[in-house]
Amino acid sequence: MFAKFKSFLKKVLPTPLYIFLLALRNWKDLFPVISFLSDNIPNVSLRQKLRIVKQLYIINFNVESPHTQDEILNFIRTILTFSPEKKGVIVEAGCFKGSSTAKFSLAADIAGRTLVVFDSFEGIPENDEPHDKNIFGGDASFKKGDYCGALEEVKSNVARFGNIGCCRFIKGWFDDTMPDFKEPVIAVYLDVDLASSTRTCLKYLYPLLEKGGVIYSQDGHLPLVLDVFNDDKFWLNEVGFEKPLIHGIGKVKLISATKEV
Ligand SMILES: C[S@@+](CC[C@H](N)C(=O)[O-])C[C@H]1O[C@@H](n2cnc3c(N)ncnc32)[C@H](O)[C@@H]1O
């Protein structure tokens, strides 16, 4: 019912008014937006930050976006804050229709970095993970084919609203594509829903992180994913590193770890 009303408003209202109403409805996002605009990020002008924020809302208007602007701005701020001397690409695992990709590509472009995007482009894989409730009491269920965005659709969204020139897309199941990926990485953003997918990403991507690099997961509200992050043996035996300090674990949806060694 609400979705129908929303698409009706989208059709009848002038775009700037509709975007303004969207911003008001998601008023909790206004605080991180204001904080991002007032942050002093070296070599990034207020004009560049304003353009990013404007695009964030335009992308939400046009592309299905299962994330908050706060989550996205946290990663954008991280991308923009690394000193240019630090080498490494940005990696996104799990892009759905390309909304998050388009947003991150704006920051990758300013930072002069490549954004490597891993996805099946067929949605969530076949799985038997017994997801039920997330840590906040909401429902969690991930069936084969959920969150499907075809590669051409994603590319078209990123080309329209982001900067496709700095993006590289790697299509396939993470288990098949990630073992061959060997480039230095400075920042990773995981939004992959499944514990099995998270395991694969941590196993192959964490060792590639440069010292001082950061890995985020937007799935910190899912108990089965948290089990992976909390598993000391998995970190030591499969990732090859001691479990790092994981910020926000068990408390917030967007968790992160900085690689200190
Ligand atoms: C929630 S969606 C990502 C949403 C996106 N980050 C956004 O905010 O717009 C999860 C994505 O993970 C991908 N995915 C999950 N497990 C995967 C796997 N094992 N291999 C490849 N892709 C996978 C799905 O195809 C889907 O696009």
C-alpha cells in the first residue's frame, strides 16, 4: 500500500520536491549528511562533498537502495581520508542494482582509486542458512535469487549516476572469482547477507588489505554473520591472521575492522 502511494507521489510530484520529501522521511540520515558536509577532509572541497550528497539522494530516487545514507557516507569518508601515497584498490562485494556502487564510485573517482565490484549478478546463491531474526528483532531471510541485479543493469545505473570510468566488475560466485584476485586493497565493503559469503570474502580479501586498510560489513545485524566475525579459529586457520578488533560488533549494523599488521 505504502509502496503504491510512494510510486504515485514519485510520478506526480516535481523531482526536487519528491527528493526533499524523501530526505525528510529519512530524517535520521540528515545528521550524518550534515556531519559529512562539515567534516574537514584534506583535499576534498565543500563543493565536492555537496555534489556527493546531491547524487546520493538522486540515486535513492532512481535506484532501489537497501542501505542508509549513513552507512554509505561512513565508507565514502574512509575512501576519501586515505593519504594518496597509500596504494590499493577499493573493493565492494555485493552490489544488487548498483546503488551503493554508484555512490562509492563518486568517492573512488575523487580519490583516484579503482573500485572493484564482485557480484554474481544473479542474486543470493542457493543456501540453507537458517536466518530468522536480526539482532534488532527484525526478520531476516535470504533466498536464492534475492537481490538480483543483472550486470548490464548495474553498469547502466553506475554510468548514469556515478563514475563508471573507475569501476571494474567481476562477475561470478565469490568462491570462484575471489581466489584469483591478488591486488593490494585499501578498503573493502561487504554487503553479502550470507554467513558463507562473508566467510569467503574475509578469507580472500582480508589478507590483501594493506596495513591500515579497513574492512566494513553492512551485515553486522545478522547473528550468523556475527558468528563468522567472532570465530577466532576461522580467523587464524582460514584467514591466516588473528581476529582483529571489530568495531561495533553486536551493537550496530555497520561493523568494521582496521588491519593493524
Ligand atoms: C543486499 S545485496 C547488496 C546491496 C547493495 N550493496 C546496495 O546497497 O545496493 C547482496 C548482494 O550480494 C550478492 N551475493 C551474495 N552472496 C554472493 C556470492 N556468494 N557470490 C556472488 N554474489 C553474492 C548478491 O548477488 C547481491 O547482489
